[in-house]
Amino acid sequence: MSEIEMMNLEEMGAIKNDMMRLEEELMRNHRIDPNLYLEYDVKRGLRDSAGKGVLTGLTEISDVCAYDLVNGRRIPAEGSLYYQGINVYDIVDGLQGRKYGFEETIYLLLFGKLPNKEELDRFLNVMFELETLGGRFVRDVVMKASNANIMNSMQRCILTLYTYDSNPEDISAGNVLRQSLELIAKLPLIAVYSYHSYRHFRRDETLFIRNPEKGLSLAENILLMLRPDSKYTELEAKVLDIALILHAEHGGGNNSTFTTHVVSSSGTDTYSSVAASIGSLKGPRHGGANLKVQNMFDDIKAHIQDWTNEDEVAAYLQKILNKEAFDHSGLIYGMGHAVYTLSDPREVILKKFARELAEEKGMMEEFALYELVERLAGQLVMEHRKLFKNVCANVDFYSGFVYTMLGIPQELFTPIFAIARIPGWSAHRLEELINASKIIRPAYKYVGKHVEFQAMEDR
């Protein structure tokens, strides 16, 4: 080893030691006494002591319901979800074989009503024209600096689209609507192309970029662009369409949608707003939960010999709760929800279609395992945590399984969520810009000390 290389190693070691000292200094000086949160009645995570979200705004876009009011008391009820006042069960049941369910839902969220045939045809014509990316953009932006985290690639591409917009800073309702529709139409292309670029440049696999076809639904085009042979079954497209509908919106208080409201209230541009919401959704406590569920089930399958043996399955789930198995977090992922108690309507609907797809794919053994874990886990979690509130499965419980059956790679699990949720973000952004006039600025209580300043030579 040369003298220069030795010096570099010594310098790197010194820098590493300096960084460790800085980290120790950081941790030593940023710990807040947890008792202070109780003393000042701080709503941590914007939740009260009962775990209910603190009211921070008004919305007409969607309603998340988990309780009935009986004689002035809130009684746990089967969950329900309304988009612009329409129950999501009715939206799904009312499709009656139509393939543009997600597009109809986009229209509903943005314009407050379900379209008639003429309105839907006009809307689809607009979306078909917007569902494109120029070759230069794909080459110079999407394919540059590819990485395994497609959410980061999507953020970068969305922020770059700002420079391709002739009027990016205009936040009038009409211009923001135009920008929103363009991003809704283009995000599936950005996600799929980013994934193919990552596979090609980082895994040395064959690169193929397939343009979407006019006349196909967003769900159909995602499958067409993703698969090497571009083929998919009618049921596969239907199930993905339903999954997109169920993930399209979930009230103004979820982390990424609240991010939309907060950032939009500052008056910033649409591209910055959407990029911020994607950054929120990327977090494993939000959009990454379905991947955690899928990884947990891979672990369960590897450690349980008989998937039908209730005692064996229950024993392993107890190990997970005891932090003795899987990721040692003590969490059974996909179980429990901040609002829903008896049931999550999105999970109920998606489970039905997961069963249909499992039958088509010959994966009923896996589906039966999911169903068994769902049945056992709720009670085990309640007993382990000494809860009186019912614990139900949430939409993440089956979504990863559905995506796996559809051949969607894990790198695209959360991006699919983003593709589904951007109509909701867009509706909330427009609602914020049209109705609100103040920047969102919650208060933080200072609990540090005021100290006398010391000059450098006195420290």
C-alpha cells in the first residue's frame, strides 16, 4: 500500500471518528423529557390522548367512518369510506363490468360527482392525450441516475417536469387542474419506466420501454408497460383497477394528504406539492406498510411447516408479538388501523378480489394462510396489548399479496400507491387553494433553557 493510500485511510478514519463524536453530541443535546409532553398536553402526532386525530381542517372530498352515534355515545361499527358522499362499496358494485373504474373515481374526487357517459368520454379523451412522455424526457430525466427506490425517481422526475411547464407557478384553479391531470396521467409511465431503467442499468437486464395504448384504462396500461409480453387477463386488469380505486383517497388527515394541505397552504407550485406528498408516502409508517406485510408473510412461510395448523401459526404470531421473530418490532403488520375498529372497508373489498385472483392463479393455499393469520392475529394483538378496542386487518394486509399475484415487483408496491393516491392529493390541493387563505402553522412549545452567550475564547 502506497504512502498516499495510507494517508487517505488515516484521514478517512479520523473523519469517521469525528462524525461519531458529532452524532454523540447530537443525541446528547436533542433529547426532550417525555413527561413534558404530558405536562403541556401536547397532541403528539396531532392525536389526543384517546388516539383520535385533532381537528385541523374541513373537507368535502372523503369521509372515513368507524363509529355509530347511539344515545350520544360513539359505538364501534363496521367501517365505511365515502368519496364525495358516495360509499366506496357502491362505487365498486356500480361498475358493472366497466373497465374505467379508476378514471371514474378520479372524476368523482376532482369534480364532486360521478360522470355520465358523455362526461366520461370527454374526460377519457383528455386523459388519453396526456398519458405520454416525450422521448427526450425519458432519456434525459427518467433514465439518468436510476436507483432501486422508485419513489425517489418519481420525485426527481416530477420536480423536473416543472421546467417543461410553460406556466408552472400559476396556482389558479384552472391551471392547477391542468397540471394535476397531467401528473395523474404521467405518473404511471414515470414509475414503470423508472423501474425498467433501474433493472437495466443496475441489474444489467434487458431494457424495454413500451408506450401506453390509447383506449386502455390506466390499470391496463400499467400491466401492458410493465410486462415483457404486454399480456394480461381481464381479471388482472379489473383487480388492479379496484386496488387503485381503494387507494385513491382516505380523508384529509392521513400523512401524505395532510402534507398536501400544509405545502399547498404556503402557495407553492403543484410540482413541489406532489413531490412533498410522495416523500411522505415513501415512509414505511405510511405507504411502505404493504411491503412490510409481504416480507412478514415470506418469513411466516419459511418458518411454519403446516400452513393450515392453527396452533403452529398462532404460536409463531405470538413469537412475532414477543419480538422473538421476523424483524423483532413486536408488530403484526397489516393489523390495526388508527380509525377503523371492526373492519376496514377497503380490506373487505380487496380481500374478495384477492380470492378471485388467487383462484385464477392457483394460489388458494397462500390465500388460506392470509385468511388464517387475519382471523388469529386480531385476537392475539388485543390480548398481548390488553386492548378493549377491536383490532381489524387494514388494506395493506392483502394489497401486497394482490400485487405479487399480478406480477408487480416489490420495488413498485409503494409507487402503485402513489399512482392511486395522486387524484386524492390533487383534489385536496384544489380544495385548499380554493377555500383556505392562511398558511398552516401549528405551534411548538419551547422547553429548552435560555443560556448566557459565551464568546469563542471563553468556551
